[in-house]
Amino acid sequence: QVQLVESGGGLVQPGGSLRLSCAASGSIFSINRMGWYRQAPGKQRELVAHITNGGSGNYAGSVKGRFTISRDNAKNTVYLQMNSLKPEDTAVYYCNIVSGGWRNDYWGQGTQVTVSS
């Protein structure tokens, strides 16, 4: 059984930084894509960033230039470095991994990020 365990969320002041991590455990093969989504109160879940096997990152326009996604294939881990955080970045952040020829879709339990002074 595959589990995604996220860490690194918390409370930070505007302009601050946080680094999220998501480690996959269990039998997971042929990862196609790893990514991060977020959901703010009263809003739909939205894509933050995802990264392909080749290491190319794709970002939502609202975070481009501030957030960086990376991965460690040997550890089945994906990271999200978040800089210059804004109050509007406040949300629950979810890790997502797609594998097995795009047939398997795994989600983490979510980690809260709060940006407030």
C-alpha cells in the first residue's frame, strides 16, 4: 500500500520561506509525475506545481518565480521550496503522485501553511 507523508508546513510571516517535503512509501513503480496542490478555505483545490521525470517544473502563475519544485528519485520524495510567501498562499497543501502509466493517483493527507503577521 502506497502512502504519501508530507511535512514542513506551519505558520510563517509574509515574506518568509517554508520547505515542504513529501515522501512516498510502499510499492510504487513507474512514477510519471509528482506535484503539489493546495486548497484554501471556501475554494477549490488548485495546482501549485508539478515536475516530470525529466525534472521540468510547471507552475501556477501565482507562484512562478517564488516557488521551486524538485524531486529525489532515489527517495521517491518531492519538495516544494516556497519563498516570498504571501497571505494568499495560506492553504492546505497536498502532495500528489501519478504512476503506473498514469493509472495510479496517490494523495497525501495535506499539510497546513499559514502566512500571517
